[in-house]
Amino acid sequence: MEMQLLFSLQDLYGGSIRDRLAIAHILHPQLVLALETNEAFVPMLAQAVIFQKELAEIMAVLDLGSMCAACGGRSGGGCCSSFMAGENDVVQLLLNLLAGVRVAALREDDECCFLGITGCMLLFKPMFCLNYNCRQIIQGAAPAGMERLEQVIGRLLQQQYALEQLLLDVLRQTGRLAKRFCC
């Protein structure tokens, strides 16, 4: 018999990254069937994956994965410091699991626990991770490349937001998300 847990918004968006990761791994098997049969979710996730692949191609051309991994691997972690892992919430981690990413903490040091040697393991990232471009990125990329990067990031973030809203609705409908009791 599957045990169904009830989570609050605080559980989904607060707590440590380890707690959020654990909750995402609890919810994933419980929601797979409901989401695979959801007429809206499946095409929305497929479109988000297409946007993410387009972003990955642009990032590869600009060599951002290795550039960011090298910077993150230096003392202090650059933008990919351990603090940045905490920008991920349960819903975002769950979306990555639903897209087939084996989401796990890769490290215990001062860098983001999702940062590997070739870059971030996550397909769907926090807004800051996608929108922030350091001086090295801006100086290293041609204006046309940066414009294309920003356009694809915008489409991906819009799609991620829509998916997160739909996923929150499914969590409510399946009785896994507590109703708000406050004003």
C-alpha cells in the first residue's frame, strides 16, 4: 500500500536543499501515472524539453557549460556556489525527475550540489541560473549569440512557469498539497 503524504507550500519551497530533494523523490513515483495521462502536462513538458535542448545547443556553441563548471570549481564557487543549490524548489526538481534526469546531489563542497564537471545536471534551472550572465560570458559571446541565448531562456522560463503552475494544480487535485489556511 502506497503511503500518501500531504505537503505544504513551505515544504515545497522552504527547508534545506536535501529536504527538497527528498520530497521530490517521494512525489515522483506517486505522480508519474497521473501526469503521464494528463493531456496538458505531456505536451507542455515535451515543449519545455525542446526549448532546453535549443538552449543547450546555444550554450555549447558559447562553451558556457565548461566555462561555468571551471568557474564554479574555483574557491568560492563563482555563481554556482553552494548557496545556488538552494534556489531550486521541489517543483523544479520534480520537473527534472519527470523529464528523466537522475537528480541527486553530486557534491558536498562549497559549489552547487548539481554542478558536475561539464556543467549543471539539471534541465530545468532556477531563474537566476538562467538569467545571470557574468562578465566573462558577456565578453566572450557575440551580441547575436547573447540575443539568441536570452530569447531561448525567455521561452524556457515561460514554459517552466506554466509547468510549475500545472504541477501545483495536480498536487492539489491529488491531495498531496495542503490547502492554505491563512489570509
